[in-house]
Amino acid sequence: MSKKIFSGVQPSGNLHLGNYIGAIKNFVDLQNQKDNQCIYCVVDLHAITFKQDPKTLKDNIRETTAVFLASGIDPKKSIIFNQSLVPAHAEGSWILGCVARMGWLNRMTQFKEKAGKDKEKASVGLYIYPVLMTADILLYDATHVPVGEDQKQHLELSRDIAQKFNLDFNVPNFLKAPEPLIQKYFSRIMSLKDGTKKMSKSDPSDFSRINLNDTKDQIANKIKKAKTDSLPMPSYVEEFAKRSEAENLFGIYSSLNNQSLEKSIDEFNGKNFLDFKKKLADLVVEKISPISLEINKLQKDNNFIDSILKEGGEKANAYASKKVNEMKKIIGF
Ligand code: AMP
Ligand code: TRP
């Protein structure tokens, strides 16, 4: 069955290997499966739920777009655009915000985490963030939404909102309840310095992550210094339960090679971590440095990036404005 895919990434700058393996690589694989129709959005309206410097925001929108393109998302096959170009997202979000219930939003754990201790000081936008995300998805009748585990609750909310709208206005199946697509393997790439912490752009140590714009030397050096343990090379996947750093490095190797952890363990049977790290560094350089070079090249051509977003925005607008107009008619406007 053909799938209609929608996903979004925040323009927060400094995307890393975790974003690539956990999200963007998957977007590319989905795009390249027969009959899938994919829409990938740089969610700049979501970004302003926290205060942004206008110039940095603009740079980050372009940088995230450059990462999409450099990673292999092809504007001839997929729609690539930034959310603020399509007014239907904000309009749809308002309408759906009047369908969603406070009680539902109060359960969202991401809000609690992001708002921190002083909830009174969080923006109202941060609170209704999941409603905007729901509009993103429902405006395109997306059937499948690739996201990380942390977004599963938001997807459930979007299903509830779709169902309530359909029920309240007696329009069965008008809004389509989407299915989450959550990667089973390699969905959490960990810090290179601490196997219990997620690789993250906010980690103060640059050695904890591989940035998608690192040079070959930086990549090789970071892998050389990555934390391991003093035990022999693993022989079984079960050993990883207590060896998070080794698991993470084997996870990166397996994911980038599109092979199972078992296969990677077999491959290095009888070797040592030095051999493994050399191979791993070569592989990460092979897969990431062409992306890095392409990002740098694209970042010199803002006009090109802007033209891709504009073209994608027009295609997205054609879908989304039609859907939001149908919504308006249904509710009596
Ligand atoms: P973020 O930059 O945290 O908003 O994440 C953007 C996308 O990358 C989301 O789909 C995340 O689930 C994914 N992601 C972020 N960090 C990691 C990580 N360390 N491992 C795997 N996926 C990640
Ligand atoms: N909330 C998502 C995240 O933080 C980003 C996002 C916004 C999104 N709108 C979306 C993801 C629609 C999937 C579909 O990762």
C-alpha cells in the first residue's frame, strides 16, 4: 500500500549523527520506497515556542534544509518546505485548538519537561505545540509519521483530535488518524562520552557528538577518543545490556552499514577495539563527510535553498489550503 508520509524537524542548528540515524536517514529510505509520497517540513513555527534570535532562526531554517538536501531528500520526489510559508498550519492549528481539550494537553509529558519548574513562565505556544503538530499532519491526510519515541504521545493526541473533529461535525473519516512510524533499532544514538546519555546538540562537550558538518579529521578524532570499556570485543548482543558505550558504537556501525548488530559482532570476532574503531571511523567518514561537504556547499547558496523552500511551499500550500478550506466549510464559516 502506498503511504503518505509527513514529518517535521525543528530548525535548531547543529544537527548531528543522532538526528541523521534516528530521523533523516529514515526519511530518505521512506522517500525511496516505491509509491510513497513524502512531505518533510522545517517546523519554524514550532521553533518560536522558545525565544529565537531572528538572524539565527533564519540561518537555522536554511541549515536544516541544507541537511535534508545533502542527506538525500530529493525535492523532485519529496516536498521540502518550511512551515511558516503555509498559512494553513496556523489556521488549522487554531481550529483544532478549539476541538482539543485542556485535559488532553495537560497530560503531555514533553510540555512538562520543556516548561521545567516554572510553568507559569512557559509560552502559551509551548503549551499548544502538540495542536500545531496535529495540524501539520492532518492538513496533508498523512497516513504515516516517522518520529522518535518521544513524539509518540503527540501522535496519539493527533489521533484523538482527528476523531473528535469527525464526530463533533459528523464527518466520518474526514480527518485521517495517522500511524506513528517509530524505528525499532538504532532510534537512540548515545553520547560518545557517556553511553547512558542521548547524543544531543546541547551537550557542552563537542566530543560527545559527531556534527553533520564535522570535517573528516574531526570525525576520525572523535571516534578515536570515544569511550569504550576494557572488556574483550562482544560475542553476543545480550552482553550489550551492561556495555552501553560498546552497544552505541556497534549501533552506529550497524545502522550506517544497514546490517544487524549480530552481523557486526561476527565481523569483529577475534579483533580488538582499536581495529573496530578504525573501521568505524572509516565508515562514518565515508557516509557523513560527503553530506558535510554538500552542506557546506549548499550553505554558500542561500538563493538556491530559498528557491527549494519556495517551490516546496507552493506545493504544500496547494494541499493544505484546500484541506483547511474544507474544514472551514464544515464548521460553518
Ligand atoms: P531534535 O533535534 O531533538 O528536535 O530531534 C530531531 C529528530 O532527531 C527527532 O526525530 C529525534 O527523535 C531525532 N533525534 C535527536 N537526537 C537523537 C539521538 N541521539 N538519537 C536518535 N535520534 C535522535
Ligand atoms: N515535534 C517534533 C519534534 O520535536 C517536530 C514536528 C513538528 C513534527 N511537527 C511535526 C514531527 C509533524 C512529525 C510530524 O521532533
